Amino acid sequence: MAEMDVDALHQHFRSILQSVPDAMVVINDAGIITAFSKAAETLFGYDANDLLGRNVSVLMAPSDKAQHDGHISRYLRTGERRIIGIGRTVTARRADGSLFPIDLKIGEAKIGDHFLFTAFMRDLTEQRRNESRMKALQAELVHFSRLSSVGTMASALAHELNQPLTVVTNYLEAARDLLESPDPETMDMVQEALNEAAKQSVRAGQIVRKLRDYVSRGEIEKRPTQLVPLIGDAVALIQAEMSSTNGEIAVSVEEGISDIMADPIQIQQVIINLVRNALEAMEGQDDPKVEIRAASVSGGLAMVTIEDNGPGIDREVADQLFKPLASSKSTGMGLGLSICKTIVEAHGGTIEAMPMETAGTRFVFTVELADRTDE
């Protein structure tokens, strides 16, 4: 009877492999593929028989291959979760070598003294293509909107500045003419004209200052945003953009962390900028690594830490990094970190760079949690 039950279970499992809609891959705790669904064959372009017994890294982007077995052994040793039970967007590799984005979710099961991991994968290529198309259309609309706003603003600025500048010109010309006969009475009139010109110059400066405040204040649309997918998507974008890098990007997010209040695109840009800078700083270095950590802290905030094991920076350099036109790279414009600071502060957070005691650099920024519980 027991043998019949085992046979029935095997048949049931085979039917699942044939019919499950998302690609499903089962691996053991050594990273070896033990089951490969029909949908996975279609998605990756492999026959299941060609992959059974091979390491799952064959399905991964080059940047992830070297670290995969280490992730499994680290999890088995410490219980530290990087993807298991969390899920994220990663870059996968087809049989023809092409890379594509997938939504990856991994479950675990302990059988005796060993673990089995089941990965469910969904192709995000078409979704990303549609998102890119929508972003392009939105960017075009924003561009035209900005052009219209700039035109309106320029017209308003010209109108506002014309009056004080005309008055300044008239007073200065009057003072110049009065100086042709510099008697005491005339000099009093010259002084009065110059005083009035100075007042109008101050007024023109105030107009420009108000415009600058309006522009720098900007507008952000904060909304509850899940932090884990936001970080995962940022990492996937970096890996797709810098496919030649060998740097490891590790992500560790505090379990149960709540949503953040953010404009997801802007905060994602902060993460991408900081991680990209770290990878570029470690170019040519052996075993480059960037670690992204996120945890809730007091004050109703989430703290995101981006740490590398690169050459590091001096404290004096760290203090200057966020100023416009300051850069630690010879080819840098020094605007990226300044923009990061503007974005983070517009979200009500702070950002700073901290040199490590030995080597490496740590960037830390905060952003509001969606359900703030100030302590």
C-alpha cells in the first residue's frame, strides 16, 4: 500500500510539473536541479533532461553565478535569508545566452536532514517593455509640460524683472547726467538716485530668489511603497546595466519591515546611484562586494545602508561629497550625490557617507515609514 502511495505521489508531482503555469524549478541544498517543469522548459529553452543533475547557476546571469552556492551554504549555516521567503526581481539566462528579467519566489522544505528549494519564476520581459513604453510616453509628456512651464516662467520672470531693472537704469542714467555739474545740491540728488537704484536691485534679487526657491522645492508624490521589491528592482536594473561587472550585490532586509512613504522612482534612483558609484570605485579589485541593508529605526524611519569593501574615502572627502560639483572620481561631474541628497531630504530623510574603520565606504540614508510610530 505504501509503495502505491509513493507511486501515486510521483505521478501527482509529474502532473504538477506538466501543468503548473509559472516556471518551476526544484533544487537540493547543493544547488543541483532535481525537477524542471514544462513551463520552465518553454521559458528557458532547455529540455528538462538536459538540466537534471546540473547546478542551477546555469540559469543565472553571470554576475550571480559565482555567489549562488555561497548564498545556499550561508543560509544553511546561519539562517540568513537573501531571497528565500522574500521574493524579488532578478536577471535570468536562457539557453541561447540571452538575459531577461524574472519575478522569483523561493520556498523551502526540509526532508530529513536535507533541504529542497522550489523556485517559481515569471517572465517580466513584456511587463518591462510595457513599463518602458509608458515611462517613455510619460517622460515625453513631462518634457512638453516642463517646456510649457519654463516658457510661462520665463515670461513671468521677464515681466517681473523688467520694472525694477528699468527703474535702476533710469536712476543710474540720471545720476550720471547729474555728475556733469557736481555742486552740493546736485550731489544730494545723485546720492538719492543711487539709493533708489540700490533698492530696486534688491527687489530684483528677491524676485530671482523666490523663483529659485520654487524650483528647488520641487514636487514629489509620496505614497506607501514596498521596500523589498523597490530594492530588488534597483539591483536588477544595475545588474542589467553593468553586465560586465563581477561585483557581488547582497541584499538583507529586516523581516516584517513596513512600507515606506516615497516616490519609488526617485528613491530607486538614489539606491542605483550609490551602488553604481561603489561598483565603479572597486573596478579591477579582487572580490568586490556591495551590501544593501534595510531596517526600521526609531522616529518612524527606515534606514537603508549601502556598504562596499572598496578603497574607502577620507573623512574630509566624505564631508564634501554631497556638495554640488564635488566628486571623488576624476571623470565625475559631482552632481549625482548632490541630487541624491536633494531627493532624500525632500522625502524628509537624511543621507551621509561614513568611511569604514579598515577599508570600504558606507552610505546611509533614511526615509519615512508608511505607518510611523515615533518613539
